[in-house]
Amino acid sequence: MEMCDSPFWLLFRSIGEEQEKALKESLEIVKIVEERGLGEKKFFGGDKIGIVDIAFVEFAYWLEFIEEIVGVKLLDANAFPHLHAWKKNLKEVPVIKENLPDHGEIFSFSNN
């Protein structure tokens, strides 16, 4: 699957029925990650941050912008409590927290 075929990308780049389809497909992927990838663990590897968590930092961070711009909520705390907690835990890891770009600046830039 190329990036332009990703349902997450299509969510951002489509409207109407195509966007609804992309939302449904995105939620299916998120559900699989919630159930099979994370489960009850704090991070993907357990109690400590690992390479999988680091690989998903960008996804978790940029997903917030897609949610704001498109007006959809993918990582809803009620629907995906483990992923929601993971994202919160991830942002509290000092090296991650210190190196995330400023949310306001990125959002402002994306609206130009």
C-alpha cells in the first residue's frame, strides 16, 4: 500500500463517501492495533518504551492534526482506551516530550 492509498491519508484528502469509507477503514486498523498490538500494556513492548513505540510517535502525533483538520476522532478514549492511554504515556516520556514540535505552530502552518 502506497502512502496515497492509506485510509489515514485519504481521510485527510477526500470528502463525502470516500472520506466515510476511509474513516471506516482507519477505525478498523486502529481497532486491530488496540486489540492485538497493545492490549493491556503501557507500551507496545511492555512497561518500557521500545522501537515500536518510537516508530509510532509520528503517527500518534500527526493523527491529532488529521483529527482536528478533518473533524473526526480516531483515538477516542472510550472506543480505544489502551491506545488513548498509550498516546498519553508516550507524550510523557522525557525524550519524546522534549522533542515534539509545538502543536500550535504546526497547526497554524498546516492552515496556511
